[in-house]
Amino acid sequence: MLVAILPGDGIGPEVTAQARRVLDALAVPGMTYESALVGGAAYHATGHPLPPETLDLAKRADAILFGAVGDPTCDSLERALRPEQAILGLRKELTLFSNLRPAKMFPELADDSTLRREIAEAIDLLIVRELNGDVYFGEKGMRRTADGLREGYDIMSYNEAEVRRIAHSAFKAAQARRGKLCSVDKANVLETSQLWRDVVIEVAADYPDVALSHMYVDNAAMQLVRNPGQFDVIVTGNLFGDILSDQASMCVGSIGMLASASLDANGKGLYEPIHGSAPDIAGQSKANPLATILSAAMMLRFSLGQAEAADRIEAAVAKALAGGARTADLGGSLSTSAMGDAVLAAL
Ligand code: NAD
Ligand code: IPM
Ligand code: MN
């Protein structure tokens, strides 16, 4: 089993290093690792954020562990050369259309949530975010209006095949959980969303055991902080899922806690924390590595057939938190590697 490790930029290398220590400690037989440059680090070294060697490694690997990309010194490059194109390119090239972003309250962190304890304690939800379409991948550009004003545009679209395949992922996820699926859209305004809703309703016929509901995204943002315990699985498009998952992360204590899996139709996946390269704390050993460590657990479970090893990581994270291990985002003072130490000790 070959795992590609793509650390990326900013805190990406800091957090992936801790996940790698945990994987090494588990010593799963037959696992090998290869690393490659991605994002700004790859741009500075090779002139491209997703060099052919990196894409090739990602294609050859059985699974990919990804840190984060994003580098403020690259923000004025032409868009195709910016670090973010690397993660967008990997998602598209490998057809990683199904992005699972679980938000579950570790009881030990209930006081770290910005929500009141009794509201936060009830959170156990999964956001299923479509990852290959939407306004992210439509035609975009800059032009001039008839009267000479600069105008930026990004076309939002989904076709029915794209909606159908993510709907199937979400219904299956709901079947494996508590059997509730909430589809989030903006069908009161957007044609893209009207098609989304129509197709999700069609797919629902195959899953009579799942209770389907629909919610507009503005209401969903409000409900997520009013009563997040009402949600089991949420399925939504690329842009809405991006925004709602950052919001969900804070409901369970920190953006440094949320792991993710981005899967293709065959279970191959890229695993990454939902956060970015955090330039404001990069290089200071302040980053919380738990989202990346928990992403490694998802990788073992979903792509490498190692559910027991995944359980062990998740239990070790819970035990470290119960023992009081806290990085700065959780109100503590542990460094990134000291949090890694705490997880290793619990393991
Ligand atoms: P960000 O997630 O990097 O940071 C937002 C805030 O959360 C910052 O204050 C940061 O310090 C904090 N934070 C993030 N992760 C943390 C962790 N593990 N521990 C403690 N604190 C943490 O979002 P941003 O600042 O909007 O973006 C920074 C760069 O990252 C941008 O270039 C952006 O495009 C990129 N980005 C990349 C990914 C990805 O690679 N998948 C995801 C999101 C953002
Ligand atoms: C994420 C990030 C990415 C996204 C960016 C860096 C392209 O915010 O993984 O959540 O918008 O999908
Ligand atoms: Mn995001």
C-alpha cells in the first residue's frame, strides 16, 4: 500500500509530520510512503503548483495524505499558477467528487465550542460536499461591461449526472448512520439549485429507509448554530459545503479538529484537514495537528482497509484530549509536536 504524502505550504508540513509519526507508530505491515512538493512549495521549486511528478505520484498511490496549500507571496500570480490550483487540480484529475467532512463533538471539548455546552454536546453530523463542480469549475474571467466597467464572472452550474452521483454517496452515508439526510441548496433563487433539488428527490426513490429533507443554505447556516443536533447527514454543493464546514468546525471546538476524505467512485481518496495553510501561525509550532491525524485515520478506514488502526488513532486522540492536551486554538499551550507526543503516548 503506497501512501503519497503531500505536505504543501504553511502549517501543512508541520501537521503532516505529526500524522506521519502516528502512522509510523502503528507500523501497519506493507505500508510505504512517498512525498512530493505541492502548492506554493512546488511553484517556488518547479514553476508549477502541481508538477507532473506530483500528479503522477498521486495517481500511482493507493491513498493521499495532504496538508494544506496557500502562500500569500503567490496571491498575485495568474490564477493557474496559484497554490490553490494544486488541490483543485488533484480533486478534478482524480475525480474525487465526494468530500466527507464529519463534525463530531469530542465530549472533552464541549467547553471549547463557541456554542453553549448543551447545544454543542449534541453535534454528530457529516457534511457531504460535492467537489468536482459548481461555481468552482465553471467558466470564469474578467471582462468589461458595455460602459467600460471591469466585471468578474464565474459560472455556477451542475449537470444531473454530477448531482446524482453525490446524492447516491450521501444517501449511502445516511443509511450507514442515523438515516437522515438534509439537502442544502438555494432553490428559491438559483436554477442550479432547482436541478439539484429535483435530482436529489429522484434519487431518494432508491432509499426509502432514509428520511430526506431540504433546507435553504441561509437557513442552514443559522440552524447549524441554533440547533446542530438536528442534523445527521447534510449534502450540498461545492461552495455551500466549503462555507458550512468551516462553520461546523468551530461548533465542535476548532478548525484544527475537522478531518476530511475526498473520494472517487472506487474508494480511492485524498485525506486532508479542512483548514488551510494558516500563514498567520505558520512556522511557530502552534498549529493543531489533530485534524490531520484524524484524516490519517479516515484514510486507513476508507482507502486502506485498516479499520482497527483507524479506531486506535481516534481512541488515542480522545484519550489525549481527556488527559488535557490542548494546543492554542483549544485554549492550551502545547506545541504542534507536543500534541503529537500526547497522541503517541495515548496510542
Ligand atoms: P486557514 O484555515 O488557513 O486559517 C484560518 C484561521 O484558522 C487562521 O487564523 C489560522 O491560524 C487558524 N487555523 C487554521 N488551521 C489551524 C490549525 N490546525 N490549528 C490552529 N489554528 C488553525 O484559512 P485562511 O486564512 O482563509 O487561508 C490561508 C491559506 O490557506 C489561503 O491561501 C487559502 O487559500 C488556503 N487554504 C487551503 C486549504 C487547503 O489546502 N485545502 C483550505 C483552506 C484554505
Ligand atoms: C478547502 C479550501 C479549498 C476549497 C481552497 C483552498 C481551494 O477552502 O479545502 O476547504 O475552497 O475547496
Ligand atoms: Mn475551505
